Amino acid sequence: MNRLNHRLTGPADAPIVLFLHGFMGSLTDWQTVIDALEGEYRCLAVDLPGHGDSTGFSDSAYTMEGAARLVVDLLDELELLRRANVIAFKYLTPEQTQRQGIASGNPFSVRSLVYILAGHVLYHFEDLREKYLPGMAQMGASA
């Protein structure tokens, strides 16, 4: 599997900013902005599939869903997604966490997002465990 070309700069413990270019762009489109921010932020610029130096992927990578999956995989690989979520909530005031909104026609609070995100991660771990680990154990037994 190929990996997205990317550039990661800035202090390792700083808040993370993800830079995604538009159609026919590349990670270099953001360089001026990154130069201004990288002293205070961890800046991750990505070449999306078929752009810049991110080439040679399977056909499924050249869709919105495929490109999004590759970006999430890169964030997971770099262990940034979890840190980005933690950082986002760390800087909220108690008043901000109580703010209300509507998502998909349902009321929610910012605080509820903490539980939703945690539950989402647990759901996927359970899904992987149920769907793939039994098959992997069987493959090991037949080897």
C-alpha cells in the first residue's frame, strides 16, 4: 500500500493544523501559511491521491471516500487524530462545553461530543475484533 506524501513541521507538542489542497493542487500550496504558523502549531500538509507526489494508488483511492480514508489512515499512523481531538477539548471552557446545537436534526452539547468520539472509537475496535480477529486466528491455525 502506498502512503500519502506529506510534510509535518512545527513543535511536536503543539496543536495540530491539517492542510488539504484543492483540485489540481499540492501540499506546497500552503507553504506561505505554514511558514507563518509552524512556530506555534504542528502543521501537516498532505498531497491527496493523484496530486503532487502522491501517486500509484489503487483506483479506489481516487474517490472522495478513498482519499478521506487515506488521510485518516495517515493521521492514525502519525498518531495525530487522537491528539487533535484531545487538544480541541482541552482548550474549551466549561461554558463552551455546555453550548447546545443541532446535528442531523438532533440536539447535542459540545460536551456530548467527547462521549460520542470515545464511543465511536470503541465501536470500531469492537467491530474489528468481531469481524477480523476470528478470521486472522483461523488463518494462523491453517498456516
